[in-house]
Amino acid sequence: MKYIVAICLFLLLQTFSMAQKPRARDIGIPFNGVTGKYNAITDVKGVEVGYSTIISGQGKNIRGKGPVRTGVTAILPRGRNNNPVFANWYTLNGNGEMTGTTWITESGFLETPIMITNTNSVGVVRDAVLKWFVKTGWYKEDFWYTYPVVAETYDGFLNDIYGFHVKEENAYEALNTAKSSSLQEGNVGGGTGMMCLGFKGGTGTSSRVVKIKDSTYTVGVLVQSNFGAKRNLTIAGVPVGRELKDTMNYVLNAPPSYRQEGDGSIIVVVATDAPLLPHQLKRIAARVPVGVGIVGGSGENGSGDIFIAFSTANPSAFQREDFTKVEELPNDLINPLFDATVQAVEEAILNAMVAAETMEGINGNKAYGLPHNLVIDVLKKYKRIK
């Protein structure tokens, strides 16, 4: 009995430890704006997020066997309730993929979950979503068509990406485990094998709460962050990357490639409960690059910087046969949502980097976690914190 209790306690402590990884605010990085309860995209009521994380093997890469450092992230705008939301998207640099966006532009609606994975797994995840719809009865009609939204960033520096290790069951796991509470960050889900601004990157999230006249609205952001050069890393206005330029560089044993410093991608999902129409959500998505730029991204040639925004307001907006009425926030009142988007994107990226831990992948390739103590020393040097 004592042995069983000890094991249970150990597992509980492990779970607690995983859930308590430090975030950017925890190590003293200052930010503007007021966050929601979880400081996450799940602060927008109804939004659920799930992960499937795949980590196995070490040493020399053997195609099809690993090492494996990858995964899948699922974002469900209204949880398991199939009720399409107004949405739109924007791209800063198009060296990447997000499926289903042409219909979003045309119709103004996002009708499916948003999935994020690695570059070579978009197809299998897309097909798995369709099968998940059939398994779960997502669509009640006998006849339906849909275009799953699946985005990607490239994890081939650490992951056996041509081994195609993401399977249907990983997409199912991400969808079926989605929740609306606090979220893990860093080396989880689709962000498992990603790098960012010279250090280990991955999955990050943040939120902002704003008041517009007599109403309070939430903006939530989730990023899969895999972009940028170390020399450009900026935190709280401080050139941290330049200060740490000789610290913890990548270990690279892989053959020469076309990869240049700064190559990579970032996918950003923005959710809000503010009553915005598709053309306004395009404007929200177009503000994401400002947040990316604050931390050092510039939309490099080798980067796929693709962003999508949706609103959970107007729950009766999607109709097939009936007329409907919708609520719209006036354009003249939208600025606080722009600010909230920029602030949450900045913090979500840094949350991903702070939570991400050093990871060794294929052929001994290593991406180092952001050195928290050194970052704080630099911020103190520039008098951004005491």
C-alpha cells in the first residue's frame, strides 16, 4: 500500500510540476495590459485547447524511427459544439501553410477546429479531422462538406520530420483532450520541436481584458512560435539577443542545408468574444505582426507567418436558410482590441520561450532554453526592472 501511495504521490508531483512551468511574468518580464484568469486563449469563454506531444528516441536520425520531437495542437472555438464563428486570416510572409482559408475569406465563417502541427503532417491531420467529424457526429446532416483548418511550422532541426510520425490518433488525442482551463506551454503539442529567436520555442498563450464603453471583452492568443534570429530578440524593449549573442548557440551536426538564420515560421490564433464581423477580424489578424515585430520578428523570406482571428460573439450568426440579426462593434471603438492583440501576441511568444526547456533532437542537434537568469540580468542592466 505504501508503495502504491508513493507512486501516486510521485505522479501527482510530476503533473503539478508540468503545470507550474514559469511564465514570462513569473521571472519578472514586464508587460502592458490586464490579463484574464488564465492569461490564455481559454479566457475567451467556450474556447478549448488540446495537445498531443510525441517525444521519443535520441542520437543519430534513422528515418522512420527517430528521434521524434513533434506533435499536434487543437483549438476548438466553441468546444465540441459545432456552431461556426465569424473569422478571417492574414499572412505577413507566405512561406507556410494554413488550409481552409480560401473558404473562410469567401464565407466569413470558421466551421471547424484549428489544428497546428509540423510542416509534413498537415495532410494526415486534415484527413484525421474529417474522420473525427464522422466518428463524433460533428455534422448532423446526411450530406455535408467542410474544409478543415490545419496550419504548420517546421521542426526538422530536432525532429525526424520525414519519418511522418504524426498519425491520426495524435490528431484525435489533441481534439479529445481539449479543455477550457489553464494550458501547458513550451515543448508541447505542435510546438514540441520548434525554435524561436535563437532559443527553444514552441507553444505559448496569453490574453487581455479590455473595457469598451459599458462592455468588457477578452482577447486570447495562442502561438506556435518557430521564427526569428537571435540577434533580433527583444524583450521589454531591450536587445537581449545581442547581449546574449555568444551564449548557448545551437549545436548543429546535420549536413549543410539552405536553412538561414531567421528561417522558421509562426502561427498565431486570436480569439475574442467582442462582436466583430469578418472584415473587422481581418483587421485584428493584420495587427498580429506588430506583436511579432516587438520581440524581433520581421517576416523573413524563409518564414511562414500566418494568422487567424475569430469571434465567439453572435452565436446565431451561422444560418443555412433563415435570416438572422448580428451585433457589430463600431470601427471607431475597435482600437482597444488592436492594442490587446498586440500585447497578447508579444506575451504569448515570450511565454513559449520562457516555458520551453533545452531539447536535443536528431543527430545531437540541440536548441537551448532561454536562460532566465541571464535575461533578468540584461533587463536590470538596461533598467527595465529593478
